[in-house]
Amino acid sequence: MGKWYVVFVGRVPGVYDSWAEAHGQTTGFKHNSFKGYETEAEARKAYSTYLKKCDGSSSKESDGSHDQQPLAHQLKIALEQRDKLEEELDDLRAKLGSLALG
């Protein structure tokens, strides 16, 4: 039986049954977080515990579906990505401006 993987922070967080899928969710994703587990039950429990910790709620249950991630955490990641893109855009504008003047 193969390993199971939890992507805690990535493109689509959740529980995955293959390294290729989990790796695809984390490669190139800044501040990614993932871990391998021997059984599906261990992986789902770890992901559920993570969601509860992020939500600050001990009563919320999760099945580890890929579409579940605390909204506040998701927003934080989106804002970080936006800031990075704005910096890259500013750099490109500066380069374009120097080309126009040259």
C-alpha cells in the first residue's frame, strides 16, 4: 500500500494518495507545507487537526477534501501573492521605462 500525503499549504490543500499529485500542489508555491503518512486515516486526521487549529474551532470536522482551507489562511496567501506580483510589475515598468528613455 502506498503513502498518503497532506498538502497543508499549497495550490489546492487536502489529502492526496500519490506523491505526484501532492508535489504538483506544492512545487513553486511559496511557503508550501506538506507531509507524508503511512495510512489514509492518519493523513485525514492530520489534515482535520490542521483545519481545526487554523479555524480555532474544535467542533468543525473535515473529510480532507481538496477544497477545504480556512478562509483567513487562504486570504493571507492570496494577499502575499498579490504583493509579489505588484513588485514584479513595478520592476517590469521600471525596465520598460529605461528602455523607452535609452
